[in-house]
Amino acid sequence: MNQQLAAHLGAIVRLAREQMSLTQVQVADRVGLNSVVYSRIERGQMIPSVETMKKLCVELMVSPEDLMGLTESSTSGARARPEDDTTLRRLIFVARKLDPGKLDALLHVATEFAR
């Protein structure tokens, strides 16, 4: 098992779960895992199957690239908060699934928040 990948994957799913205010049990149920197994994933003690990774991406709204550590490391840039990149990518991941009307509404809401 690739320990570095397992640790990265665990940190990403934990951060995404916490940002969504979900418990480990809730995520485990949503992706069809035993909560003990899901806990091992978050602690970096195991790498889930490809099918489970896909379910985690969908349920936690995380891109596969972020989950696998394939995106540019946030430590290489001069960014104030490393989680910003992940959060923005999650927003884009969700926005791509919206129909044009909902996407337009999201754009208006985001524009108002940015003022």
C-alpha cells in the first residue's frame, strides 16, 4: 500500500466530510461501507476500491484529481489557505452538474456574496 497516497486520501475525505458537517457513520452509509472501514480510510490505513473512491467523490463533492493528489500542491504557491483550492474545485465540480438556469442562479448568488 502506498502510505503517502493513503494519508493524502484520508486527509481529503476527512476535510470534505467535516466541511459538509457529516459524521463518519453518515458518509459510510452513503457509500455503502462499514463505519469502521470508513474510519480506516480517513486515518490513512487503507486505500478504498476504485468503485468506493468514485462514490466518495460523488457524496463528498470532491474531484478525483483532488482525491488522488493529482492537482498542484497548494504548498508550492503563495496562498493564504490551502483548503481554498479544494473548496473552489468542489464548487466547480458541483456547478458542472447544474442545468443552465440553476448555474445562472448560482452565478448571481456568488456575485452578490462577492460584493
